[in-house]
Amino acid sequence: MTDHERFMRVALEEAALAAAEGNMGCGAVITQGGAVVSRAHNQATTLADVTAHAETQAVRRLSLDRRVVNPTFRADAGPLKGTTLYRPVTRLLPEHPIPGRPRKTSSYSRSFWFVGLGPSWVS
């Protein structure tokens, strides 16, 4: 298993947690130097916060854990420097599907995207 697959599996674990809580099943992982430094899942429904997407929750958690903010508002500075964000393209929907959306309770997709947030990222 490659590092990319390992990190995506962690993101899918987070997506399953989101779906189990009744949120849209999205998970995100932030890595640095081959290690997971932050992981989170969508909590928009449970927190009643439209900004509580998996990616933003992961960035918030990393910033809080490191007690650092990004004063320059640049992706290659602050707590995000040299990190990579992983988030599966496929979403896991909650057990009770959202009206108008198809139910999908299990998913593993080899299709994914990752975003380099600093100069260490190589595609």
C-alpha cells in the first residue's frame, strides 16, 4: 500500500464517522513528512455550522494543535507550510439520506485528490 492509499484510507475512516453522526460523509487528512498531522470530518449538520467542512475542520484542528495562525494568509507559511491535504472524491452519505440525493452507504474509491499546501509538494 502506498502512502497515498494509506492517507486516503484514514480520510475514508473520517468520512465514515461523519456519516455515522448524520453529516455528509466527507473526511480529510493533512500530512507532513509522511505522517498524519491532522484529521477531521464534516460536522456541518451536528454543529449547525455551514463552514464545518472536513477540510476546514482539519485546518482548524492543525492550527489549534500547533497554536499557530497564518498571519500572511499564504498556504506556504504558518501551520500549513509543507503539508498535503487529502480528501476522497467519493462521499459517504448519512444512514438517513438527504432528500433528493441517492443513498450511498459504502464507498472506497481509488479516485482521489490531494493538494500540496507548501513547497514540499510534488505531484
